[in-house]
Amino acid sequence: MFVLFTMMVCASAQLFAQDGTKRTIVRGRVMDAKTHLPLSGATVTEIDQDDRTVNGTATDIDGNFALRVNDPEKNRISGAFINYKPTVRKINDSTNITLYLVGGEAGSLTDVAVTAYNDAVDNGTGMKTRERDNTLATASIQQKEIENLSSPNIAAALEGRLPGVNVSVTTGDPGAGLSIQIRGTATINGSGNPLIVVDGMPYSTTIPEDFNFGTADAEGYAQLLNIAPSDIQDITVLKDAAATALWGSQAANGVLVINTKRGKTGKPAISYSFRGTFSKQPKSIPLLSGNQYATLIPEEVANAGGNPLDISANKEFSFDPLDPYYYYNYSNNTNWIDAITQAGYSQDHSVSMTGGGEKAKYYASVGYFHQDGTTIGTGLDRITAKVNLDYNVSQRIRIRTNFTYAHLNRQLNFLPNNSNSYNIRSIAYNKMPNMSLFEYDIYGNRSPNYFTPISNIQGQYPATYNPVALAENASSVQNGDRITPQFQLQYQVVPKALIATFDVQFDINNSGSHSFLPQNATGRPLSESIVNQAKASDGDAYSVTTKTNFIYTPLSNDHNHQFQTLLSLQTNDSKSNAYNVLTTNTASSEFEYPFNGSIATNSAGVLTSTTSEVRSVGTLLQAQYGWMDKYILNAGIRMDANSRFGPNNRYGFFPSVSARWRLSGENFMKKYKNFIDDLSFRASYGHAGSAPPNKSIWQYYNTYSPYSYSYLGESGVYSSNIELSNLKWQTLVGTNIGFNLWMFKNRVRLDFEVYRNRIKDMFYDALTIPSYTGSSTIPANVGNMDNQGWEALINTIPFQSKNWKIGFDLNFAQNENIIRSISEFYPRTNVTSLNTNGKYKTYLQENNPFGSFYGFKYLGVYSTKDETIARDANGNKITDPFGNELYMRFQYPAVDYTFQAGDAKYADINHDGNIDDKDVVYLGNGLPKITGGFGLNVTFKNRLKLITFFDYKLDYDIVNAADMATTNMYSFDNQSTAVLSRWRNPGDVTNMPRALYRKGYNWLGSSRYVQNASYVRLQAVTLRYTFQPKLLDKMKIRSAAFYVTVENLYTFTKYRGQNPDVSIIGNNSPFAYPVDNALTPPSRNVLIGLNLSF
């Protein structure tokens, strides 16, 4: 491949070598001859006397081009675009040329196809349509609109930029996964992420969902990290069921269609881009100092039992200079959050080359990305390489090859017990601040070793540890290599009428992880099995995908009738294997891998493995007919077969139909043509199916497992599942109605959609069944759910002059989720009773939204004992039969705790004097009701550009678990400065209860910790300058641009935590609710970028 690439570069360089004596720059514009609208992405080439292409370029978003012409006297300039007739003009002495293209004739194989706002819409199937003829609900974004951002994951840059697309990043750590919802959650169990299609082929090879790679946030590897943002040309989102039905069983959650850059006709052009980013975390929750903490803990203990803290047994609070070891190790003011936080930095380099002639065009790139996270011990390295080649064998045969390689290495903090409850930031928030970072010896001398005592008053590992020691000494690394070669053969069976294409793609994805926990990270004795713990995981996924398309477009001179049809045959064969290995007590901290033979006899060894194999076949028949450029009808039928189903339901049929009426084309609208460019109404209806998640791939078979016990010395086997022959497809039935209004020569654009999606026969993988069946749970179809709402997109250019251009964009989307029906056997709640602190209840109820959670209503604090007297609905005191006043109780008679002065006060909904499950009320829902974004762009002389963008999410609630952990005053954990206002004496009026060690119910799951997380965030501000060509000619530079971007500059919100952008999406539990667990928040970034083209 490298040899071929080198030969092409050399050949192209020789072909276009010129003496340069007559070279000049010709500028101009390519426009539609009928509408006079600019054509973005049109090809402009210089043609010599032998009709050979000498040089070329493509128009920008406004149809403008600049072409360096070698011989203006003899050569000509040509403009070409898909579905338009090419035009050729003489150059002579002209330096500014406008090319008008007439629509109606399909272009040749050499035409460049680019999905843009003013041209073709690509749904990934192979059949492209003009945007003005699109009948589906789609949204597109160009790479240039997000190239100024720092994220290595292109999907993260989509947040707030496309209506109906809700993106949530799990953490601010490098390489963190993310979740994407299109028009609400489409599942109650499993991932709701959309299908990713890259260059017309699915991009979804992953390890089975139930396999753990050592992370607890279910993020695994973000697929889109394998794609360098600089290689992307555009992204189109398919949203309605008529669009997603075209992709069958993989696409019920929506589709992201990504087109990568391809070669352009012309002499070799080399581009280099650099982005350097400096990152800083936002201010953390203010915590108690060592002195304040030392005051709180004795108070906690005294309130709980009436006895003071025994400092002889708890020397962490003795502060005795005569005992130097405890005095120096526990007389500090350590801010553990600051100790684990650092300034982050990332650098992103990309070099690409593009060029070609009439026969061949190529695009090649290589990229390197490195990031140091804002938490010590975290980072990401990525190497990418890509080669796209288009070769015209003849006028009727074209070969296209794509080759992509990505290597990822992600450094994380070790996660004890694989639980976010023990993540490094949670421990840093809770760690006692009077403890020293480094260890002092018995003489009071500081050593270079981190202080990691075997145990102290807070406990022992994993409940507590020195977070800096763990970050620096322990290791956790994820790595991956992914190779994706793709080959396409295109043959024009009937020139320009019947085109056949055959695609085959191989996707080879190797993912692995290893982690090591040495003794000096925890301080535990060498004899314990937790010491020198080594883990390793490895997964290999492989898939072969084929797609055979036949696209028929009748040749006709009658432009009143436009017809195109597609027959597509698709197959996919995916296999994966993975394993986990764990060993402990390796002989030395130098032996970090579990494969080492030097392991102690008391080692805890674990070996698990999993495998999967799935095959699917799909057939699509799609046709589109347009009449008089006013009435457009699109219909399709998709058939899928999947090996996860039994023979009764193995095949799924998913029809779709959509239409568009161009009202502006009617005669009675001609009087408005001076200001209305296009007014169209659209409607669509379709079905899209989903196969069971990966963990259910063997459910059709009756599988067996070895029994762990033996009888008479013989081991046996048992049936590990029930054969499921009647599991059905989960089906999305969607309806969409919308309109498009373009006005004032495209300076105002409004797109509006109203939709309703019903998800029928929802999958749930753990439906409880009677134990006499031999199994406790089975996967099943359990109910129906609706997502309904509306979306709007507004693009405007309110002001434009010779030097100035101001643009304003706004999008917003509203979605409502409702459970319509649920199986009677489905578990309705996650817990039976709220009788412990910190728990919330979730329900799945008919006619209520998914993601709702429930608890007690918090009213404040009982100031005096008299306030704890129980009262009925009329405010009268409740007494016993003997006239004695009764005091408020909790969960009588099961728990029977009597509230005291200084305790938390909860609403007694039924006024019976007993706070129990009858007092549980609705507290909130974690799904945002409204999402969107808006931005202002100001351009001066097409050189200086100011770009601003805001994103927002409104009307949703999250549980602030970080607030809960730092204000409960229930253990020896550190607390936030908010507890300085706590209740201490009778009569104190405050909303902060008293400190109470291991007693009471002051932090029940209640409205106290439920906060409205609505926010509007200034996501990015960019100042970009493009240098004038005259300044660059002497340096042989074609173009250069420099820009500075500030990200996450400010967030407008009433939420009290660090990051309000917390969501339940991506969590596989149907009873999950959004929880802020104090994970690494998004950082404030300052980015410096440079783009050069030679």
C-alpha cells in the first residue's frame, strides 16, 4: 500500500510539473443556473488542449473557489457537480469567473460527491438525493464546523449542534466513553446508542456487552475514538423510522452516517494541522480543613452515644507532639482533590495528502494524538492512519478502496473492586484532611514514601486509601488496535442508468486491558491476597460485512419525471472471543502481569472467558419518484434475518414510506418567489427492528454448564438456560411530519419536525420466572414505550455586506417519554422498602416516563424536641390512648427510630406520625425535556472569524451523590464546608442536620439531594484568522489559518455540583437513575490551532 501510494504521488507530481511562467490565480463561484444558489463541494478543474485535467479544487460552503491556473491562454476551466451538466469556459484574461450549472443530468464517475447543506443527502445506503428532494428526517454537519474543538472523539463535538441528538460524556477523563440518544431512549435494557456507518458500511464490531474490561462505567472503548476528526468530511444523522428502516435491525436507535475525505483532482496537496490544548478542572466542592474535620468527628461520636471520642484508641486525633509518628502524620491540612489534580495538556497532529487526475484520486493521512488528563495517572495516546483511493479502470468500471488503522492506549486510575464508589475522586473527597500525603517516621522525619497505613479510623483498603499513592503506584491501561480495510467495485451496467456496486469490509478489532495493584499503593500486609493484584483482559472481534447494490436511474430528457430505485443485499458475520485473568501475590511489584509464574500459594486466581458469533442478512428495496419537482414519494421495504432468534421469528420485515410536497412550486405561490426560495411539507411512516443485545445471543439454544459439585466422585452438567423459540423482534413504529422553509436567497432556513415513535415488544434480559422451571430469569418481550416530541432548526444570515457576514443558528428539541404497557411479570421497582440511608426507589409504571425516581420529601431540620411531635392533617397533636404525645418515628415497627431535635425532617404525607413507604413521593426524572444549542458567527473580509456556540439541556433532575457523601456526617469521612452550618444546639434554625455517627436517618433518599440540573453552557468561543494568499506565496504555502478556542468557558445553572451534564443513558439497568458520583468533570480548555496547506 505504501509503495502504491508513493508511486501515485510521484506520478502526479510529474504530471502537473510546469514552468510556472504563466501561472495565475482565478477566483469565482459555482451556482445553480436556475435558482442562482451557490453549489458547495462542486469540482472546478483546469483542462488543457488534450482535455486532460491539469489542476483542480472544490468550492466552499458558499460556492466560492480559487484555482491556480498554469496556462490561462490555452487551457479552459470546467465546473462539475452531481446531477448537473458540466460546463466549460475559456479563461483568457479573466481572473474572476462565475460558472452556472444546469441540473438534470447525472455526473460521471469523476464527479466528487460531498454531503453538504446545499447538495446531496447521504443516508449511507448508496442512493443519494438532493437535499431539496429529501423526504426523510435528517440533520447534517460539516467537519469545518467542529474542526476548532479539542475533543478526540468526534461525537462529543456534536453535543447541542443537531436537534434531537442528545450527547452525554461519561467523565472528563481522556478517552472517556459517551452515550448518544436520538429522539429519546429507545430501550429499557441495553445500549441505546445509534448505528455508526462509515463510508457506507456499518462500523460496530465490539466485544459482548456483558464482558468487563476493568471499568465500572460501562464505557468500554468509544468506537468513534478510532476515527480521527481531521479525516471526516461530514456527518448525517438519520432520525425518523423511515430513514432508520433502511438499515434494518441495527438502526432502531438512529444512524450516524460519517463520510470521510476523499481525493480531489489536481496536483498533490499536503495539509498539516496542529491543535494544542491546555486544560484546567473547575473549582471542586470546598471541603473541611484538617482543623475543622478534627472538630466534626468528636461531635459526631458524642451525638451518637453521649461519650467523647477515645483519643487513646484513636490517635489520629490525639495531636500529641510527644508521639511524633501520629503527630506529624495526622496534623495536616491536606487538600486531597488538589493533590490528585494537575494541569491537563493535549496535542493533536495530522498530516494528509490528496491529489489525482482523471484516472485516480487519493487521500492519505496519518495522525497522532496525546493527552494528559487533569487527574494524575490519566492519559490517552492515539495513532491513526488512513488511505482512500478512487481509481477509474474505464468509463464504466471504478475501484474504490479504504484502509483505516487506529491504535489506542488509554491510561486510567486503578478502580478498586471495579466500583465507582471507590473511584479516586470519591476517595479524595472523603479522605481525612489531617492525614499526611507522605509518611513521617517515628522521629518525625518525612520520608519519600506515600503514607499508606494498613488501616486508620476511616478503615482500610478498598473503603479508603491514599489516592495519590494509588494514582502514582497502581496502574490501569486499556489498549486497542483496529484495522478496517474496505473494497468497492462499481460497474455501470448501463452507463448512467444502471450502476452495480459490490462492497466488502473486514473489521478486525483487538481490545485489551491490564492493571496492577502493588503493596505500596494500599499499605496492606504482604500476606493478604489483595497485595500485588494483577489483572489482564483481552478481546478479539472480527467481522465481515458485504453490501451489493443495484441503483437504477432511467435516462430521460423529461425533467418532469425523476425516478431512482435501489436494491441492496447485505450480510454480516461477526465473531468475538474474550477472557479475563486475575492473580494476586505476585512475588514482586515488578511482575505486573498475571501470566508470570512467580505467584504465592495463597493467590486468588480467576479465569473467565466468553465468546459470541452472530450472523445477519438484510435485503432492502427502495425507490423514489419525483414529479414536476413538486411531488416526491419514497418507499422501501427491508427484510432482516438474525441468528439470535429462533425459527419462528428469525425474519423481520420493516416497511417505510415518505413523501414531500414542494408547496413553493405551485402556481399560486409564484407571487412569493421573491422571498421564498423553498417551502416543502414532509411526512413519513416506518418500522425499524432491533435484535436482542449481545448477552442474549445463545438464548435460542438450550445450553449447559458444568456443575461445581461432584457426586460419588463424578461431576455433572446442568441446563443453564431455557430455550427461547418465541422471542420476538423489538420494533420501533415511527411517524414524522415536518416542513422546510428557505427564504431570502437561503439567508433564512427553518426546519421543523413533529414525531411519535412507539417501541413495541421491548427487550428485557432478566424477567423473573418461577424457580421450579430450573431458571430464575429469562429474556423476554415485556411492553411498549412511546417517545414523542418536536424539533426545530433555524439558520440565518441577518446581516451581510461586502466585508461583513453575521450568522446565527438555533436548534431545540423537546422529547417526552411514556411507558404505555408493561408485563405483569416485570419487576416494577428496584427496592422493596426505603429503610436505609442513601437509597432511592425507581418504578416502571404505565403512563409514566422511564427514568423517574422516588423518595421522601425533605422539609429541613427539627429545631427543638417539640417540633418532633406527630400531628394529624389538621395540625393537631397525635396522642396514644392514654393521652401521651407521640413523636415522629421512622419505619415503625420494622425499624422504629424516634426522631430527635437536630434530625432531618421529612414530609408525613398521610399524617400518621410514621415516616415509611406510604410517604414516598415522585421526585424527578433524569431525561431532559428540552435540548439544543445556538451560536453566533461573525466574519470580516472572509479572513477574521469569531465563532461562539452555546448548548443547553432543560428540565431534568439528577441525584447529587457527591453532595450526599460530603454532607451526611455519618462516618469518619471528610465533609464539605456546607456542614459548618449544621445543627448543634436546641433552637438552631438550619437546613443542615446534626452530625450523628452511624445512627439516625439524616440522609435518606429524599428531595434534599435531588437537584434541577438545567443548564446553558458557553461551550466554545473561537477566534480564527485566515492569512491572505499574497503573504503565503513567497513561502510556497497555499493556505494558512490560525485560531484560538476557549471551551466550557461558563455554565449557567443552579445545580450545586461540578457537572450538571449527568444522564442515565448508556446504563443497562432499567431501574437506573442519574447520579453525580463526583467523576472527573469536563475541564475548561484553551486551544491553539494551526492549519497549513502546501
